[in-house]
Amino acid sequence: MKQKSRVQWLQLGDGNTTYFHASLKNREAQNRFTSLITNTGRTITSRAEIEEEIIGFYMQLFGSCATQLPAVNIRVMKDGPVLNRSQQSHLIAPVSKKEVVMAL
């Protein structure tokens, strides 16, 4: 943004300070959240509530941090493939329209 404004500044000349500041104000206004509609349909306008809603949305989207991460089971890795060849080919078979309709 700073580099773009300087290019415009050089093209338009030194006397266009009003244009420069107006373009910065316009850009700042476009990048600001003034209100937000929650999942329940409630409109919130305070900065704290907007921050809380956005953080809550992304925590729900990504989940919270795990308290324990399971390790790889060495015995399963040593046993090798668990699926036989026909099971493997069934997993990579193309999906038919009928299967999609049934799933929906």
C-alpha cells in the first residue's frame, strides 16, 4: 500500500495532497469492520464483540489445541499394508452419480 501510494504520488505530483489523503482514508474505510452479523442473526457493532466473534468462529473452524497427540503405532507400521488388493482398488474406484445421490 505504501509503495502504491508513492507511485501515485510521483505520477500526480506534489500538489495533490488532498488526493493522497483521500485515497488513504478510502482504503482504511474499506478495510475496517464496523458491524458483523453472527450465526444467530444478531448484529454486533462493538470492537470487543467483533473480535470475540471472529476468534470464536476460527476456533470452531480449526478446533482447539489437542491436549495429547497420539504417536504412530510401531506394530501396525511393521505389519505392513492392512488392506488387501481388492480393498485398495475399491477405495480408488470412480464415484458414480448414484452413489453421490445416495450420500446426499
